[in-house]
Amino acid sequence: LALAPGAVVTLSGAGRVRAWHQDTGAHLWDAAAPAGGAAALVTITKDAACAVVALTGDALSAWDCGTGTPRPGWPWFAEREDDGVLDSALPTGSKPALSNVLVTAPDAGGLVLVAGVAGGKAFVAELDVWKDGAAAASRAAALSSKVTDAAVVARGGKAGPLVAALQEGGSVAAFDAVAALAKPNVKEIAVLDGAAALGGAAPASLVVEPGSGARLLRLTGGGAARLVAGLDDAAMAGG
């Protein structure tokens, strides 16, 4: 579920996107996303314009919030042969698998960030839903190695988003997503001992907690689960 000006937008498990009037509940429009498991739904605004973005399988789709008209050039598919920027960032011969999508704050460009795993590496890609022409990544970066799960997560205050990567050894490494897109080979800014967080159990998965606005991640393993959150810069500086 996501909120748009005057409307509530929903994404079904079958990949159907529907908009409803926020006050009356009247059905406004519906659209079908490309086949694949429904993973995330967000809205993004720029000036008076608003778009709905849905992640289903390995595709991102975008529609006008008010009319349900597809954005020109969308959907975008995470296909290396169709996106040179994505292809150049990923390990040779790897197939990307998307995990979740996040919208940056308007003062940070109001762009779409999508995270995933390819060839054992976490990656993040940036897309501009307002750009003319076929949808394509404007920047992309691979992060960390021996990764099993990855997600992009929001932080509080003015702190930028993080890319969190669950590594094979059980650690969760956090990277500044904006810094990673700006320059290669950035170092992690924090590392969580996943096994310690789970009371000694080996971490098995790291996913965005539904309904958290991409602010919480659920770390699971051995029958245990913990919620993990990114802190803003002030809280980190304070210990």
C-alpha cells in the first residue's frame, strides 16, 4: 500500500495495482504489472507530478498517480543486455535479482533506488522516473562479496539511505547508498553481528519488514527473528 495525493494505491500478490479515492473509497483506476512476485510499492512526486512505482519480479513499473497512465518508457527490466549502466556495474556473467525499491527525499533528487544481488554481490541502481526515453539506470554500483540478501533501507532525519547486505558468514554490512553510487569501492559504515543478534542462530535471510516504509529489516535464522533499523547520523555519532 502507498499514499498518493488524494488516493490510496494498493499492490496485490498477483501484481495488480489499484488506486482508490482517499475519502470515498471509490475505485479510480487499475493496472497490471509484469508477471512476478509482488515485492514493493512506492509513490514519488516532483513539483505537481506524482508517479506510482511497483516492483514485481525483476521489473519496475511506473504510472501516473491520478490517471494510471504508464510513464513513457516504462517498465524497466533488470536485464543486463538492455541496460549498459547496470551491466557495467555487475560481476561478469551474473544475473541480477531485485529485492526492494526506495524513493529518495525530494531534496536528494527524488529518485528511485533499487537493490538486489548478482553473482554473490549486493548492488544498488538509481533510476529517474521523470527522464524522457526508455527507462534505464542512471548509476549503479556493486557492493560487498559473498552476499546472500541485500536491501536498500531508509534512515531517519536527513541521513541518506543504506544498502544492507547479509554476508555468508552471518554479518550484516551497511553501506551509504548515495556514496556507493558516486564512487567505486566504498567501505561499509557499520557491521552487525547477525548471529549475536539472533542469540547464536545462523542468519538465513534479510528482508524489508512489510508496512515499515523500508525503515526496518527483518533478520531471521534458526527459528529466531530480529528487526534491524538504520540510525540517522546524529544517533550514530552519539554511540
